[in-house]
Amino acid sequence: MSNEKKPLVGVLSIQGAFEEHQACLEASGCRTKQIRTVADMTEGGEALDGMVLPGGESTAMGLIGTATKESGGKSVWDALRDFIEVDKKPTWGTCAGMILLAERCVGASAVIQDGQALIGGMDILVCRNYFGSQVSSFEMATPPPPTSGGEDGGMASPYPGVFIRAPAILSAGQEVTVLGKVVATPCRQAAVVLEELERKIEKGETVVQMGVVDALERDGSQLRHREVVKASPCETGEEKKELEQDASIELPGAADGSNAREVICAVRKSNLLCTAFHPELTNDHRWHQYFAQMVKESVASA
Ligand SMILES: NC(=O)CC[C@H](N)C(=O)O
């Protein structure tokens, strides 16, 4: 394929392994461009065909991404929201990048007013640092991306998931396709967050900011607090119906009587892809090939 025909994928280059993402994307038939500003997204006369948001530290990335308004009054986050919601371009968040694409986040930074600066778009509830601290980073077998079944009829080998202080997806909306689940024990801090969240869901409490336990939902460009309720079995018909409409958060239960839970590690919703792990840190390019295919299909249908 000549260079002209290869799709152009932007890689947010504020933090993290953006060069490694570029190498994997280029090995998967894409051209890449480092993106730090709104101007980077638009200048050069060629529109980006997709974007990758790498891992890093989502609080810091949020602060940087919303800090500067460029010409037209837009921050990088505003431009990314347009890219995702208006242009409907394929966008993939890995680890911290996944947190940024989430609509809701628990364990968000307690020191930031109005919580974490999420870009949003993916109807998922994520728990930051579910799998542990930086020192307890690890590799674990995860389900491979859907297309990698190929000719062997879906018998593809597991994908080596590299988890670095990684978030987990606790629940996903009905329109979200779950592409991978793993069973894992939350780290101590995440266990406290989950316990608190469960208690609040059980009591039908409204979850507002409370230390590291924040449940936030983005509404347009604003973050707003989301009411977390769970219908109790004794509710009357009318009340129950009303509650059920709101009760979209259900936490995964304990997997086997231990503290381990079955959590989601990869999801797709139309033009958005999220993985909790770091595919750019392995030599296995199947997830980059899967995303490159999303981008190529989007270019072909434009
Ligand atoms: N490797 C990563 O991207 C870590 C994410 C980080 N724990 C956060 O919450 O932002």
C-alpha cells in the first residue's frame, strides 16, 4: 500500500508510551502523527482518520488537556469531543486513555475540583487503579480481539495483557460491546472504593464527591454528579419502574467467594475502543491491527 493510501492516526503525545503506539500502528499499515495541541489536530491540510489516547496518569492528562484554550476557544479535550461525537472518527483509549473516554469514573482524584476531566463518550463505569499500584504491574492472558480468530475459527491464542496501575471496567451500558473480561482481585485501595460504592448503591444514595470515591458522569462538556440507585425488591410497581430506569449501575459480584471479581478489560461502542491494558508494550500487534481495521473501514465509508 502506498503511503498516500495509508490512514493517518493521531497519537495523543502528552504522556506515556506514544512512540510505542506509533511503532505498532505503523507496523499495522497506518501513518501516525503526534498530537499535543488543537492545531496539531488540524494543521497540515490533512484530516486525521483516527486517534489513540495512550496510558499515563489520567488526572495529569486531564489537567493538561483542558488547561489551554486555543484559537476558537477550544481545548484539546473539546477538539477530541468533536472528533469523537461530531466527526465520529475511530478513537482508542488504552489504560489512562480508557479512563478519559469513560462517562463515569470511581476512584477519581479527590484533589481536583469537579473531579477528573473526562472526555467521555464511552458508556462505562471505570475504577481507577483497580489492579494495583505501579509496583504490582503484571502481565495476564486476556481474550484476543474479535477479528484475530481468522482462519482458525476463533481459536486464536490469548492476548498478553500488560496491566500497569490499570483501571477496570465495572459496568457497561447496553450499547457497549464487551470484548474481554478477566477475573482479578481489586487492590486494597480499589476494594475500599468498591465497598463504598456498593454501600451507596444499596442504600439508594446519591453519589457525590467523597475523597477518592467519586462517581461522575459527563453531560455535554460539563461533569455532573450521577444519582446511583438500586431498586429494592419491595418497591411498589410505579416506584420500582422509576428506579429501574436509573439503576443502570450493577457491580460485578465476587467471582468465587474470594475478593476476585469478573471485570471488563476491553470494550467497543461504534467508533470508540477501550482497553484497560497496554497493547503497545508487547510485540503482539493484534489490537493495533483491529483498530487499524476500524480506521480503514471508517475511511472507506466516509
Ligand atoms: N498505565 C496507566 O495508564 C495508569 C493509569 C493511571 N492509574 C490513572 O489512573 O490515570
